[in-house]
Amino acid sequence: MLFPFQGTSTDTEIINQHVKDGARKVISDTKIIENEINKFKKSEKRKWMLTGEAYYEGEQDILKRERKVIGKGGRLEKADNLPNNKVLDNQYAKLVDQKVNYQLGKPITIETENEDYLKKLQDIFNKRFHRTLRNIGQDALNGGIGWLYPYYNENGEFALKRFPPHEIIPFWKDSERTVVDFAIRIYSTVAYEGDKEVVIEKVEIYSTNGVEHYEWFNGRLVSDVTARTRSYITVDDGETVQEMNWQRVPLIPFKFNSKEIPLIKRVKSLQDGINIMLSDFENNMQEDARNTILVLHNYDGQDLGQFRRNLAQYGAVKVRSGDGQKGGVETLTIEVNADNYKAILSLFKKALIENGRGYDAKDERMANNPNQMNIQSMYSDIELDANGIETEFQASFEELLWFINQHLANTGQGDFEGEKVDIIFNRDILINEMEVVEVLEKSTYLSEETKIAQHPYVKDVQLELNRKKQEQQEQMNMFDNYDTTFNQKQGELNGEET
């Protein structure tokens, strides 16, 4: 099995060689790599990646909230005796799922004129790949970028693996950040020292020379004695073992947008506002006579803390009257207007949908007249965002197809380098099916294949075309049999031999 390497040295290749030499120099300088890892671990970029992941999983700032009051010197102090509800309404996770399922909920469609190539691509882009692609889409939204790693597994099979964005430090060849020069991966794994479980941080450096393995210990790189520097591809024919590398670094970026800005950066303050409003509403509703502000008249005692404890324990208050002054207790309360909270929450949720460029499935436009124009209007924001994501993902698929084509060529499955391939993302959009079917039936300009491809009930265009051909053939056979039988009967009636 042979894998591609550079051929003759042109001027471009000489320039590329200088770039590679520079990359090798950086990779070989351990101190530079250590500095880059330390910078990345403390960077705002990685912080936002981790925040996006945490918010999606429900680990949000509201869970760390403390109730505070003004104390001595006007400073805020923690108050443990006040209601401190932490209500979490995870609209952010709903928005992420909505966008991922809209763009990647359905398997991709592959179009190419070469049927043999199509079959091989369909074998690679199977249901397992679809699941991986959805996870990468989720990474791209939460972290601004997702990563796909093409490799050969322990069985020697071509496979695709996802790397979380907060593990990868890319170094780009170009200012547009489209071509990876080399990359560092830092991740945690669990190991055992005797019977004690310990967490070890591993570092892997990916370049066109293969993968180098290290451990991260006290901010320094230490050679990993359990793993050697290895090539991406190992070929064992029983007699000799060959190790080879790809011409390109096998890390493919899938970006949410060209700036790699995560979705959480657009909507975090709005998600926090929703949680705070719901928590404050519950807090205010719970501030009853046993924990709200009390105004005492002629209180028989001096320790207000003891008064609070007695009130909480017994539900009774002891006061006295004397010197013409009547004792009593009043509460100083603020009326809770539920309509105010409801209005603010509605504004926050609407703003979150608009800033996150999602859609409201309960939109008023869908209540009385759900025609296709209203549906398209409701989907306009998410459609614009989806177009941008698709542009980035199409470029990523182009890079992925390079690795797939090299794999197919070098395993003797065919050379498909020049074949044109279209990757179609089948968006999960709500449609008025009756209107769509009616338009397709009335159209006289569209081919039968185009009509089938646009039909809302068709999932596999080629399968449906084959079914239609089979039905047409069966009908022709039926008519031929009918003609034959009719002619035989007619001959019998006319006294002719059949």
C-alpha cells in the first residue's frame, strides 16, 4: 500500500519546504510549545469554549449565585438566611439542538456521476459518520470550531474521529486560518499508580512527520515513555513493516463561522437574565412573614436574632404594650407583580432567539395561517446562519474528500481524484407539504428526477427513481401480456391458429 508524497521540486514546493522547515523548528523547540500550551490554557478563546460546553450541559452561572446584603462599611456580605433559589431554564441548549438538528438532523446526500465512487463514499459516510458529524456540529456551535481526525484504527480500517475544540491548538499556514501547518492536542486521561486513580495530562503534536507524544507535568513537557513517536499509517505485509505519513496534517476544522466565534458569546447575558428573573421571582414569592422585613413596636427583648429564631420555630411573636404605647408587628413588603416578570422573560427569550438566530416554533404567524410564506419568514434568521455554516462545512468536506480519495487510491479501490462530488445538507425545515406537492405536480419545466428530489416524502432519490422504473417496466409487461392474450383470443374467434 503506497501513500502520496511530494514529487518533483517546483518553486512552489521549495517555498513550501521552507515553511515546513520553519514548522519543524518550532515543533523541535520544546520551550515554544510549552509557552503556547500555557497561553492557550489561560486564553479567553478556550474559556469561551469551555463556557459553551458547560452552559449546554446545564452548568451555568446561576448555580453559583449567592444572596448578598449591604454590611459594614457599605460592603456586600453573603446572606445565608435569605431565600436563594437557583432556577435554570436552559434555552441555550434548546437553541443549540435546534440549529444542529435543522442543519444536520438528516443524513447528507452525496451526488456524483460515478456510481462506483458514490457507493464507496456512502460506505464511509454511514450512520456512524452522521452521528459524528452531528457531534462536530455541536462542537462548532459551543466552541466556534470542531475537529475531525481521519486515521486507521487498530484493525487497519479507515475511520473518522472527533476531537473536542478545547483540546486542539492549531497553527495555521495562512492568515485566513484555513490550512493547518501543525497542531497540538492536550487532553486528560485516567491512569493508575498501584491501586490509586490519577489524572494525567497528555500532549500530542500532529504534523506531516507523524504524531509526537508527551506528558504535561507542572507546566512542562515530558517525553511519554508509554508511547513512541509514530507515523499515521503502518503497513505490515507479514515480512516488512512500513510507516508512512499523509502529505497534509490529518486534522480538519469545521467552523461555525470564519471568526470561530462560539454561539454562547452571542447569548450568554440573555441566558443569565432568564435564569436570574425566574430565580428572583421564586425568591420574592418565598419571602413571607418568617423571612421578610419586620417592623416591631415595643418588642420585649433586645436580641433580634433570637426573635427571628423564635418566629421561625414557633410561628408566634411576643410583644408588650406600656406607657400608652401599643405593641405590634408589621411587615415591610414589596408586592410581587407576576405580569412584570412574565413580560421581561418574554423579552429575554425573544431576544435570545433573535441574537442566536434561531426560530420560535410557537410563532404567532403559525397559529392561524401556516402557509409557506409564513413558514419561510419564521425560518429566515436560522436559514441565514445555516447558509454561513454550510459554506464553512462544504470547504471542510472538500478537505476530507482529499484524505478519502488518497485512501481509496492507495488501497487499490480506484483513483477518483478528479471526480466532481456535491455534498448536500438536507435541512430539517417545516413545510406545507400540500402546497409543495401541488407545485411539483403542476410544474412542466422540471425533470422527473428533480421533482422526486424535491418531494417531501422522498428520502432516497436514487431508490425512488429505481422504484419508478420498476413500476413502469411492470406496467409495460402487463400491457404486453394483455396484448398477447387479446390477440390469442381474437385469433380463436376468427378461427386462426395461435
